[in-house]
Amino acid sequence: MAKINTNFLLRLANNQISKEEILTGYMRYYVAQGRNIGDMKHDYIRISSNVKYINLDGITLSSNQIKNALNKTRQILDKYLIFNFNCQTTDDIEI
């Protein structure tokens, strides 16, 4: 089972995280574990449907928040990939 940091995902969805931290967090929790943005989407779905997190300090995640977090991550990742490797992510994420 892959390890994720729920705090990272919740802060990302609530736009409380810097671009640099988004990139390093994505690399740590996804790339280093052989996972991708699709896995991030599934992690958000698990969090938003888990009573433990829904009742945690009144946290709710809307589909818009999740979509924005995924898109922001993809934009930052693409900028990094294009600058360093002249390539970018492929395939659209269905929300």
C-alpha cells in the first residue's frame, strides 16, 4: 500500500501550499512511489468519502476543490518537466 500525506492533500485542496511544496510533495508521495496524478485523484476520493476525514475539523472537499488541486499540480509538474526535460504529462484527468 502506498503512503500518502493527508495533510499535504488537504492543504493543496485548500490552496494553502506553495508551488515548490506542491512539486516536492508530488515527487515524494507519487513519483517516488511509482504513482501518478490519477492516483492522487483516487486518494482525494478516498479522503472525501472517509468519515474520519469528513468530520475532522469540519473538513469538506468539493469536486471543484479536488479538480483545482489536480489541475494546479499538473500545471506545476508540466512547467517543471518542460523546463528540465522538454516533455510534459499526457492524458486528461477525468473528474
